[in-house]
Amino acid sequence: MNDWVAELNDGKPIVGYYVYGWVCADWGGIYFYVGKGQGGRYKQTTKRGKSFKAIIEHWNCFPVILADGLTEEEAWEWEDKIKTDFIFKHGYPIMDGEGNSSTLKNRAIKLARLEKRKTDPNYREGRKPIPYDVKLFGELYAMQKRGEITVIDAAEKLGVSRRKWYRIVKQKQDRPNPSKLESGLA
């Protein structure tokens, strides 16, 4: 059990319904989620949305019980009031709150990707790059430029599609390699 679980309620058992929030310490202690629950729901990280998981996986976050000992109706009212107050104070809704929560979700996902790129130089999204023989590409490209071979034939010999061939050519032109300037690859 995490240390923060016992501290949330000073060791007292939770009675009835409660309203809880998840706080991101890295964002200056701002709540990014508010909900109602029973039992240990406030500390669960499973059965959550993708945006919620993206935030807790990349930033220092923790749950806080805001009010407990409530009926279900009281918990709904508290949750609604907190979300509404948040919108008026910050100008955007809490995730899963009333209104369009995609703004916060998209921001969280973009920031998570940015953080991942900083810590992992090999991080990339989408399909993995198709490997090809760089030396063979250089030879085929030079032949194609001299008119000895067509693009379709060169791509076929390299084992890539014509579209991929043009992407490789563009990539080489966008980032010229000084050691390859003499060979016609730049």
C-alpha cells in the first residue's frame, strides 16, 4: 500500500460516498480529475480513460479525498459544484467534467509525447521505418540520376515501394551528408 493512502483520511475508514480529485503536482497542484466514489475507487488507476492514464504515467500525481460521509446525491452535487467552480476559476473544464474535456486531454497527450521524446532518443510513433541498404541506395540513386535505371526498377531492386523511394530521396536532400556530397546523394 502506498504511503499517501493512509494519510488521505488520517487512518479513519471512509463512510458512504465521497468526492475525490486527482492532483498533478508537476502542474502546480492543479486538479485534472474530480469524481465521486465508494471504497477504494479514489486510489484506483485501472478502469480509467486513456487521457487519465497518460497523465498519471508521465507526471507526479496523487488522489485527494475532498469530502466524505456523503449520500450518493450529495456526492453528485459536490462533484458538480467543484467542476463548475473549476471552470469559472481556470477557464477550462476538468477532465471528464461538463463541457469539452478534450482540450485538457489533448494537451496532456502532447506533453506526454514531448516528455517521452526528451527521455528516449529512439522514441517514435507510427509504423516502424522500413529498413533498406544505404550503400545499395546510393548506387541505385546515382544510376537513376544518370538515366541508366528507372525509379520503379531502382525501388524494386532496393526492395521498397516507389513512394518509399521518393521519401528516401527527399530525406537525403533535406539532410545532406557532407561525406556523401561527392557521390551525388545530397
